[in-house]
Amino acid sequence: MVVLMLVRFLSTKMSVMLSTKLSMASFYRRKILLNALIATLCSLPLVSHALSVEVDRQIIPINETIRLTILSNGSGDLSDIDLTPIEKYFEIGNRSSQRSFSMINGRTESIKKLTLTLSPKKLGSYWIPSLTFAKESSKALKIKVIKALPVASKLSNNMVIVEAEVDKKSVLEGEQLLFTLRIIYRVQFNNAVVPSLELSHADVIPLEDRNSQREIDGYTYTVVEKRYALFIQQPGVFEIPSQSLDAVISTSSRSRFGYDPFSRGEKIRLESRPITIDVKEKPTDSIGIDWLPAQSLYLTESWSTDLDKVHVGEPITRAISIFAKGLAAENLPAPSLESVAGLNLYNEKPEFTNQQWTGGIAGKRTDTFALVPTRAGRYTLAAISVKWWNTVLGQWENTTLEKKIITVLPAIDQAADEQIDNQRAINSQNNGNQASESPVATADKQLTSDDSAMTAASNAPLIQSDLETQTSASFWKILALVAMSGWLATAIGIFIIRKSQPNRYQQRSIDTNDKNDSSLKQSAKALKNACQNHDPLEAKKALPQWLNAYAQQQVANGQRQYLSAKSASDIVTKIKSDLLNQAISDLDKILFSTEKKSSVWNGLALLEAVTEVKACRPKQTQALAPLYPS
């Protein structure tokens, strides 16, 4: 369906071009650009294999070259690979090889790279067939060779040519526009300077430069393309001004002894033609919502645990990512999450990642949330929907994450407390029944009986009265002994019951500590792998999980100060480790810095800081009361 609509769109563009009676040179350029757009939108990223083959473009004029890159992590010398299948349709020019090493899970891996410059032999569509090396095979690639591109402009003796172009003449405000400044030359440059592109009312993101070769009038030219992704924020007629090239070329490049590096040369300054863009206003029904013009957009999410096995007091992590082609990550909105009673929500700092692809820029924003359930029950998290404008189809679309249901079980400590409370109630009831027949109650009954007997005996003789008194005294001694025995038996029973309770608490503490140890080990393993792989994104995801597990373990070990920690940053503050603070700061600089990164992140510093924190963990003390009592 998408391909059919794309063909219809391109056909419309071609009709407009014919109706406006463009020059043949401009017509061919636009035709080639439209064909390139088809290949770009229909192409998919290559799957990573032990042997992979990539090209910098799949549609080329016959007078230009393409760069083919072969990557392999197998054994052997990559320069020995059989290139005979390629030579049937292409001539192999320059070639260069490189080798790099990477450390993965403690194992050193060698990656070999072979780069070839290919020149097509004739027009048509051809396949670069599957190549075989070290018992691994690559995927075949289709290449289309078209007619030679006419030169846009000629300067003096055609030694240097500068031209500029865009991928479309009309865009909506905020929509991505690709601008290319092309420098074509066949002389050696000295001190060449091309100023950075700066535009008002537009965001400019530089893309990777492209290098190739082109045949013009029997001469071989070097072609350098400086590419930019533009996002014009103001509707109306927008002009991209002329872009300049300042350089020094040698006026006598050779002497009787060959090339003369000390030749003073001639200064030149060339400028491209300005380009006018028609920037249209965004749709009127976009007021009040995030304006997101993109070629494609989708949402993904991941959870740290199974949503049916969550306990009260156990934090769970939810990571939501929004990915869009044709938008920078900084322009993507944060997901809107509704608050839910019974679930405390804490958000981390979002992660922004911009990636380049053949169609320009692709942005990815990831927001991480920690959810802490405070009571048992069944909770429904509302669906998350993002409305965006499809620039390919020219219409509104909605991308949605379905609603999620979380089943929260009682806390492990709470369940144990309820069991103990029930046992106490049973013991208390049994003790109460025994107390109802205690010697005290028996003595009350006996006193009443004795009062009646004494009243009846008041008229008896004195000797009989003395006998009655002696008999009553003996009875009271026996009664006192029975009462003391009952009280003693009750005290012993209570002592035995209370003595058994600490064992239950101790067993419960052992079970809880075992669970905390397991969670801590799993999170520590994930963080260690991320650090050893020098993967800052995975390390940023694993670090809060390890900190939460570490804090729970500390609470179980009697460290009460961790009870007040509400987020990962609070836990870091409680740990009081300068080495850990510095490592986290370095990680954030790598992930969130707006400056161009000159080096990769070294995860060993964070791993060392975490190891130091684990080594300083205090010994286990007496178990505390539940973290979330009922």
C-alpha cells in the first residue's frame, strides 16, 4: 500500500515538472532525485552478520563511482576474498583495508574492513552477488546505473564546480528538508574552507559527508557532498543563501622535478546559487497539540519484571521510547502518563539519541519511570497515544501503546505479619478460655458457698464452730496451692509462645534477604555487562535497577537511612561515594551532551565505583519491621 501511494506521489511530481517546461538538465536531476527517494524509502537496514556488504548508495550515474564496504569478524585476511563476481559489471578502483579490535564479555574480537571504489561499466540494473569468506556469506545488493548527470554549472576551465540542491521545493513548517552542497574538482586544494551552514528561523543538523568520483568530459573529478537536515520553523518564502568555497589551487602544479609543494598558488572563491523554499503553514487542527511532522513514528516500551508478579513495596521500571524518522530527538514529546492511586511514580532524566540514515535524521527519545505500589490490588494503566503528521501520505495518524494491567500482591513481610497475628489471636483465645476456669473464679464460688455455711452455723454450739473454722482454713490452703499452680502453668505457656516468635521473624528475614540477594545479583550482572561492553544506554537503564536492589538489601541489613530514598538519585546521595558520583556524571555527559562526541564511553570507571560500593557494604544486623506495613 505504501509503495503504491509512493508511486502515485512521484508520478504527480513528474507531471508537475513536465507542465512547467523545466530544462532537460534540471529535469534529469529531479528524475534522478525522485528515483533515489524510491530506493531510500524502500530500503531496509542490513541485519548484522559475520560477513556484511554495504554501499553508500544504490542508484548512481554511469559517470560516478560508489563506495562498497565489506566487514567481517572471521579469521583470515579479508583482502583474499574473491571479487570476481563484482568485476563482471563494475571496475574496481581504489581499495583500502582496516582492522579494529573490540572487547565483548572479556573476549577480544577482531573486525576487518575492506573498502572498494567501483565504477559501473554500462547502464542497467545489476546485482552485487553474495560474497563468501571464512565460510560466511553476505547478502546480494541491487545497483541501478542511470545516465550521466549533466553538470549544473561550469566555472572557467571546469577545474572546480560548486552546486547546491534540496530534496524538495515545498515543505511544511518543521518538516525535514535535506540540503546538499556539492564540490566537484580535479585539482589539489590547499587551505580549502567551507563555512558551516547557518540559517535564521531554522534548525540545522549536519549529516555525514559523502565522497565519490565522477567522469566529466574525459576527466576524473572528486566529488565531496556536505549534507544537512533542515527544519524551517517559519512559514512563507524561505531562501537558503549562496554557500561559498575558499581555497588555494596551484597555478603550476608540476615542475621538472614533479609536484612542487612550495608553489604559492592562486586563491579562488566560488559560490553556489541560492535556493528558494516554499514553507507552508501547519494544519489548523494542530493547535494545542504537539506538531510532529515525520516520515514514520512508532512507540515501544519495556518492563523490568512480569506485571502479574509485583509485590507491594517492590519498585518496577517502565521505559517508553518514541522513534521518528525525519525528526530530531529533542523535538519529540514526553509520554503523558496518568496518575494512579496506589502507585507512586518517579521519572528519570530522558535519553535523547539522533541517528543518521539514508533519508536524513531519525530521533529517539526514551523516558524511564519507576513505579512503587503502596497497596495490593489490580491497577489499569491508561493507553498512551501520540498524534503525528505523516509527511509521506500528507495526513494525520495516531500511534498507540495499549493499556496495561498490573496485579500487585501483598508484600512478603506483610503476609508473614498477618500469619503471625492470626497465630497470636488463636493463642490469646485459648488462654482466655483457660482463664475462665482459673482458681480465682473457683475461689469466688467457694466464698459464696462458705458464707452460706457460716450463716447456717451461727446457732450451733461453740465447739462445733471451732471445728468448722479449722476445716475452712485447711480448705483455703489447698485452694491457694491450686491457684498458684494455674498461674505458673499460664506463665510458662506464654513464655514458650513468645520464645517461638523470634524464630518466625528470623526465618522471614532470611527469606527476604535471599530474595534481595537474588535481585541484587541479577541487576549487578546486567550493569557489569553494560560497563564491560562500554554501552552507555544499557548502563543508564541498568543503573537504577541496581541502586534500587542495593537499597532494599541495605534496608534488610538494618540501614534505616535508605528508607527515605524515593529515587535513584536519593540512593546515590545516601551511598556517599565520590567515585560513584563522578562515574555517573561522566555517563550523563556522554548521553546528554550537545557537543560532538570525540570518544566512546569507558564503562570501567562506573564498574570500579560499583565494585567499591559493594565492598563497603555493612554486615547484616537484626531484621527491621516491614518497609510498607499494612
